[in-house]
Amino acid sequence: MSDTAGNSIPLMGEFTVEVQHLGITEQLPLLVSRIDNMPPIMGTNWFEKVDLDFNSIFSNITFAEDGKTQNFIAERKEKPNPVQITYDLPSKTTIPSRPPDGAYLFGSIFYMLVVCSHVAFNSDSHQVRGPIIWQDEFEFLDYGKWMHLITAWRGGNQEFQYYHNLTENSYVRDGVLYIKPTLTADRFSEDFLYNGELDLNQEGCNVDWEGGCYVAAGEEIINPIQSARMVTSDSFSFTYGTIEIRAKMPKGDWIWPAIWMKPTDNIYGNWPRSGEIDIVEMKGNANFSCNGNPIGRQLAGSTLHWGPDPSQDRWRLSHWEKIIEEPDFSSDFHIYRVDWLPNGFHFYIDKELIGEMFPPAGGFWELGGFDGDNLWISGSNLAPFDQRFHFLLNVAVGGNFFPDGCQNADYEKPWTASDPTQMTKFWESRDKWLPTWNAETDDNTMQVDYIRVYQL
């Protein structure tokens, strides 16, 4: 084995590394050699776990001549995310604090892995993080960080809730944020839904899109669900970083929780021109499927939205999912992470890389195959995702996020997308869906333990 100058390099060992990448597990043969004049890459405590920048050491390791292996490595070399190499030593293992000949040995790390008879080499691990630049551990509900939307605007998917800052819909308990949908009739009355007027101008309405500050019952009832949407648009926005969120999703038919990000300044224009980053979304139904594929609370998804207009939103090119059957995403907390880099994205759930996006030389305009002038030409290759974004947390109910033609266990979806009285149909079938909420408990709440943003 020799270096690029033809000098002999001592071979430290031949090992097998298990690599997990996008759900595929490969056993890769690895040759490790001593590298002279390598600067220190770790402290003297060899019993600590170590994160290494894999990109910086590609030239220092050699992989067997295997087409599949070589293709994998060639692909990873072009990506900016380092891969974490983690080792654990048994307590009685003795390793010198400094390799012989005064040279630090990259190979010694893998040598120790063999001593331990265990190698953990996973693409689920992140690049070395910078310091935390923003966080909320939810020791209390910080109104300096979060603004509540107050509006009956039904959103782009014609959902069935109105949003408010009422304490029954958003609160903190024991270091966890809860967002809970409730019934509008519980605040007012059932008659109010059919005959009342919801005048949010009197209650601090701050989003009047499509008449969101005032709604009156008519052919369609007033929004039958009351919930919360919290945003950081007035307090914190950022560009690029590692986002980590620990959260538990709600249970209940037709509940739609979302943790996501929107552009603060809309530099490139209205949605979806300036983009949208959906960190995690889910449907709360226990047994909801399309063509036999589960799309209820067994499935969580992450998505980028982008395009010149809503009809050309190319989200399907940047949408990734993870399915777990038992327990599902509503049964326990999970960790959702996004590495938002200057040239691309990685999306993770519980340390598993579920998707990544690195646009081609022509950026998202080329990726989307759009006609006409590139509306993102003034930005970077990652445009429209090269501007400031802020967080949104909300629990919606109903609407077009739940597609027609799919199968819900026990009963059919009560409304269709074309029905002018969707909310009425939904409300009048509450004997079927309301028991699934178990509303006397926390089951139908989205629970957020923390949000942390790290500098790259």
C-alpha cells in the first residue's frame, strides 16, 4: 500500500465496516494505514466517543475494488455531510494515549474498533455541530419567542379549525409544550356553529386573509375546531443550521400536526416561490390507507415546497417518508432533524437519514424543469432556500391534506374536497371521529420537548 508519492504506508489492519445509507445496509471491506504527520484529531481520553469529519479522511483510507462500494463512496464524497464514526471500548482495554513514533494514527481508531469486535459506521450521524444559536426547552411558554396566530382563515388546504391563543389550546407542563385541538362548540355552543358570528377583530385577529378575522354561519357552519398555531416570525429567523426537535405526535382521526418553517421575507414572491420547509407532518388516524399503503400515524413525512406558482409546486421531488408500525409516531417521542446547508438538505428521523436534496448546477429551477426565466437567478444555487426562515408549530384538523378515495377503518371520510359544506359534514359525523381523540387525556395533543438550532 502506498501514498500518492509512491512511499510505502504501513498497513494497520483489514476490517469490515457496516454502512447504513437511505435504508440500505452494506458490509464494506476497509483497509486502514498509518498516516504520518496527521494532526491530532482527538484528546487523550480514548474512552470517549469521537465524531470525525469523514470527508477530510477519504484520501487516507482505501476501499476494496468493488463497484457497489466504489459507487457509494464516490456519491458520499460529493456530499458535504460528514459521517460519524463511533466506537466504544471495554473498560479493561488498554490503549496508549499517543501512537508510537509521535504520529497520530487514523488507523488506530479502526484498530480499536476491531479490539472491541464492534464497528458502528452510520450515515445517520451528523456533521460536527457549532454552538446553539437558538433554543426553546419549554420550561414555560415564552411569549417573547412565540406569537400566536388569531384567525379563522382556513389555510391553503381548507382546514376546519380557527386559531387562537387560548390556554386550553397551547400550554406548557413539566417542560413540554402541548398544542391541543378542542371543539368550538365547547367555548360557545352548538347553535353558535349554525347561527353565530365569530368576530376575531374583538380578540386580536392578526391574519385577515380570505376574511379570516370575521366569519358568520350560513350555508356552511363556523369552523368547528379551535386550535393553536405558534410562530417565531417576530423573534427569530435564520439561514442555515442544524435543527433538532424532539416531539410526540397526536392521536385522533383527521388531526394534522405540523412542525415547519416559512420564509420570513418572501424575497422571491408568494408561496411557493419563496419556499417552505416541512420538518415533520403526520395524519393522526390509526388506520388510514391509500391503495393498501398506510398514511395515518404510522407515517411521518418531510417536504420542501418550491415552484413558480401553486400549480407547479414540485414538492413530490423533495418529499420523504418514514413508516413505523409499532409503536407509531403518536405513541412516543421521536427526534426530527434537518441539516440545512448552503448547498443542500438532509432530513433525519431518529438519526436515520430519510432523505436529502442537493440541487443540480441550475438549482431548483433546473430540477423542476420549469419554462421561462429562472425567478431564483439572483440567489444562490439553493434558492429559494437561501433566505431567512422561521418556525411554525400547529395542529390543524381536516381539509384537503386528507385525500379523497382513501380508506379509513370503521367509517369513510365524512367529506369530499369538492363539497361546499365540508365542515358541516365533518361536524355532524363527530360520533365517529371524536371518540378516537380521547380528548379527556393528552392523546390528541402534539407535544414538543425541545427545539434547538445549531450553527453549522
